[in-house]
Amino acid sequence: MSRGRPGHATPHPPSGGAGPLPLRGREDELALIGRDLEALGGGHGGVILIEGAPGSGKTSVLEEIERRAAGTGIRTFRAACDAAAGAMPLSPLLDALLHGRPPLLDARVLREIAAMPDARFWMLQELQERLERAALAAPLVVAVDDLHWADEATLLALRTLPERLATHALLWVLARRPGGAALTAGRLQESGARSLVLGALE
């Protein structure tokens, strides 16, 4: 299943076109998410943890969230973690925020930070400052798929940034397999993250 280009916000369906097919069988979960998106539009962010076995539709739910957010003018940056890219610290978040339209990060600045001592610390600071600045201007969604494959730096960022930016209009949506990224998920749940478990569809 295609996840689309990381960080690319879903455009509005062409006028008169069929548009994407509705996501069926997840009405209850999407109703809860719809309320979170409505609250986000009012300036209230948060964290949603989506858990489901392979094939349960986690990616489809993220795509539907992105579509709904775009329909209300909310920018979405979507990333997917990859087991093969585990050696690249922070790559899911950096890719998503670099390829947004417009991008949230500056590639030149990131190269300069990468050459600094304690680069990981300063990279995290750069992510926080850019997200904070953007969320002050307009609500944002950051969606991360396959959290169970995230590298340690990405997991640290996802334990840290939602807490630091908790008062901003920023909604984090993180999808994982059962038991995956348990430390990060537990930390976020302790801080008030909403958990959605995708069971088998009828």
C-alpha cells in the first residue's frame, strides 16, 4: 500500500471528480479523530496513538486523517519509519518536514547542524523551534506511520517534542504495531495521549 510522499499534504479532490473512496468500518475511530481535528482547529493539540496488527488499516486511517485535515485547511506532515533506514537518526521527521509545501525545515541549516558537536541535541532544538513557530501561525498535524521501526533518535524526539509543545495547536498521530515502541508509547500515554486500538473488521 502506498503511503505517499512523506510530508506531502493531500490536495483537495478535483472539482467534480470522484475523490478518494470513504474509509469504511472505522466510523467510531474516525468520529473520535474528527473531534480531535475540530479541537485542533480551535487551537488545542494533543497526541493520538493508533495501534493495530499488520493489515489492520493503520496507514489507511492516517491517510483519512490527512485528507480530513486538508479539507479544513490544516497542514499535515506525514512520515513513515523504515526498518532499513534505522541507521539514519531522525530521518522520518526530517524527511517529512523537509518535503512539506512549503518545507518547515531548511536543508542548508540542517547540514550546518549535522557538522556541529552534539548535533543530535541541536537538531532536536531546531525541530522544536520550527514546529513551534509554525504551530503559532496555524494548526498542524504531524503523522508518523510504522513507529515500531523508528530509530532511537526519532523515538526520543517523539517522547520529547509533544510534551514541550503541548500548549500549541499541534496534533501528533502515531501508528504502531502492538507492543512496538513501548517505552515511547507508555511515556506519551502517561502525558495524556489518546489510544485507539484497531481490531479486526467485520
